Amino acid sequence: MNAPVSPAETLRSALSALLDGLPPRQAAHAVDRLIANYRGATPTDAPILRDRADVAAYAAYRMPATFEAVRAALDAFAAAVPGFVPATHTDVGGGTGAATWAVSATWTGEREVTVLDWSEPALALGEDIAAANPALRGARWQRSRIGAALTLESTDLVTVSYVLNELTEPDRAALVDAAAAAARAVVIVEAGTPAGYARVIDARRRLTDAGFQVAAPCPHSAACPIAPGADWCHFSARVSRSSLHRQVKGGSLAYEDEKFSYVAATRLPAAPAPSRVIRRPQIRKGQVLLDLCEPDEQLRRTTVTKRHGDLYKAARDADWGDSWPPDTARP
Ligand SMILES: C[S@@+](CC[C@H](N)C(=O)[O-])C[C@H]1O[C@@H](n2cnc3c(N)ncnc32)[C@H](O)[C@@H]1O
């Protein structure tokens, strides 16, 4: 019997099918144009994803990475709120639906899914590729403009993935407030840059002001201990590179690391990580250095040595973004 195919694999083959028939040079050209647009002034007054070629290029080039980033954020959220399985999910600024795929990879089973975006071609293509994923076949793909007038129907989960960057400051606030009013859980993901982190921190503050508890990545819901401008909290997700990636960016690396910042918050009881590894661990001879965000609102470096026995073994396996210590190594 064949092993069941994961949503990640299904997405990968749906995306490569998308490029079948599109001459490689045309696909590469659409990606170049898109990158140039995204480097230009955002927010814009009208969608950047304007036609099928734009959207196919976006989906093939960026969706595997946004999918992996959202999935990593959802995994951390699910670990902090283990009883939660969303029965309803709204993906705002969902575009071609990367976050809906990530939700289906995190929680199996059926749910009501709604994707909202102002780009009709993005929604249309998202719906086409979602046909390959049984969990998304009943999804509603609806045109909606994020702005002061935005209200959302009550839902278990709202995701906002790589969208805040495209909005004006008032529209960002309106979106986060609408999500907080409608959802039991809100997961926001942005690029892992200083600016992306700053947008996440603003959103986090709005969510906690609205009565939400931060479930991940932070071990607490108090203010972030990072001094503004001094550093930024971000994580990394490994993404296999598609052939379109290799075509556009050159090189032969089979993967790249997507850097992202996120906040996952909820009105439900949550048990956040005891502390979180916030940089890639440094492995030295007989010791591992871990940079941790701690529940007492401090950032601290801890050194775990061979003398620590099982904890040392766990530290050698620890990864950037992990909860620390892992359940298996807790006394
Ligand atoms: C970078 S894409 C991210 C798409 C998807 N969430 C993902 O993670 O792959 C940003 C999306 O936000 C949408 N968007 C930007 N501004 C918007 C607005 N004012 N109203 C509705 N959608 C908007 C765009 O059309 C686009 O689909």
C-alpha cells in the first residue's frame, strides 16, 4: 500500500503542474516582475497580483516558503494549545491559500475554510490548486478588501500570513482588531526582518490589549524583552527549492531557509513554552550554547554541558525556534 501523501507533497506537485505549459522563460520573467513590484512602494491602491501569470509565478515561487513558515508557527501554537482543533478557519489576505494548506497539514479532518483577498486572480488560482487537497475542497474563496470597514464572521482561527507588510498602518490595526473580535485564535506571520518583527510586535500588543494570551513563540504575554531597534525575534523554516527557484535564483542548492517572525495568540487556555530557543544553537566541544527567551521576560544564554546528561543530549538536538527544555528532558 502506498503511504498517504502529505499536504506539503500534494502542494508541491500541484504547484509544479501549474507551470506545465508556461514557458520557463515566461515564468522566470513573471517572477522577476513580481520581485520588482514587491521592492517598490507597498501598500498599493490595487492588487499587485493582477493576472494569472503573476499569480502562477507568486504561487510557484513563494507559496512553498510561506506554507512552511505558517506551518512552523501553527506547530508551535498547536503544542501550546493541545486540545484545540479549529472547526472554522478564515485566512485574511489569503491569496492563493498557503495558510489553508498549512492548517490542513497541522490539523487533519474537515473544517469550514474561508479565504479572503482583494485579488480575484489569486483567489481563482488558489481554488484551482486546492482541488488537489481534500481538506480544502469545500473552501470559500471570497473577494474582500482589508480596510477600516473590515469585519469578520466569528471563527475558531484567523491566519494573516505575509499581509501586514502590504497594508497602511491604520489598515493593519483594523485587520488585527477585526481578527481579535472574530476569532478564538489568531496567527500572524511576517517576513523575518526587523520591519516584519516590528509589525508583529505591534499586532501582538493589540491582541494582548484585546484580552488574548500569547501561545507562541513567547513564553509569556508581557512586553517583548528585545529593545526596539536593537535586535529582532525571528525564526527559520527549511524549504525545498522548486525548479523555478533554481531557474530564477540560479545555484544548485536543494533548499533554502525562509526567515519569518510570528505571533500566535488565543482566548483559550494556553501553556506556552517554558522558554524558547531564539537563535541557532551553537555546538562546541562538550557543550551547547542556547540563547533563550525566558518566562521572566528576560533573554538569557544558557550553557548545557555533558555533565547535564539527558539535558545535554536534548540540547544537541535542539533547534532554533524549539521550546526548551523539551518534555522528554524535563525533570
Ligand atoms: C504576499 S501575499 C501573501 C498571500 C498569502 N497569505 C501567503 O501567505 O502566501 C499578500 C496578499 O495580501 C493581499 N492584499 C494586500 N492588500 C490587501 C487589501 N487591502 N485587501 C485585501 N487583500 C490584500 C494580496 O492580494 C496578496 O494576496
